[in-house]
Amino acid sequence: MMQLVFRFLAGGAIVSLFAVLGELLKPKSFAGLFAAAPSVALATLGLAVLADGNVYAAVEARSMIAGASAFFVYTFLSCRLMMRHRMRAAFATVGLIPLWFAVAFAVWLGFLR
């Protein structure tokens, strides 16, 4: 129960901090970027440190880097398909989900296993 309370409080505080940071930056489209993923990742890592220690949190952080790398490839190719080849967003994004998984698995296999 305490983990849920901590996750709620830490997540809310960090989301608010990143939302304020996003509002201060130009263009305003950064606000959503700074309000979501980094704040959830920091709350998760903080909880991992408190609950399971630094070693476990380090493994979690490396896993997040692998997922972020795969997500970068996914978003880059999604944007490219939609902008250059005029593909509909639903087809590009859903169609590339297996690519995200493949890249994440390859990074895990090559660097994290």
C-alpha cells in the first residue's frame, strides 16, 4: 500500500515539475513531451531504488534506454512513412509496432542480457 502512495505522490510531483518545465520552453508542443515519459520514468526509478536497491534500479534504467532507443527508431520511421510516402497514420504506427519490438529485443539481446 505504501508503494502505491509513494508512486502516486512522487509521480504527481514529477509530472507537475516537468509540465512546468514544458510550459516554460518554446514551442509549446514540448509541454506534452516533458510532462509524460520522463516523469513516469523517474518515479519508477525512485520507487525501484527504495524498494529493491540501486542494482535493480540500474537494470531498470538500462531497460528504459533500450526501450527509448527502439521507440526512437519507431517514431523516426513512422514520421518518414507518413511524410514522404503519404501513408495514413493508423497504418504507419500500427504496422511498425513489430519493428519497435524487434529493435527493443535486439538491443536487449546485444547489450542487456
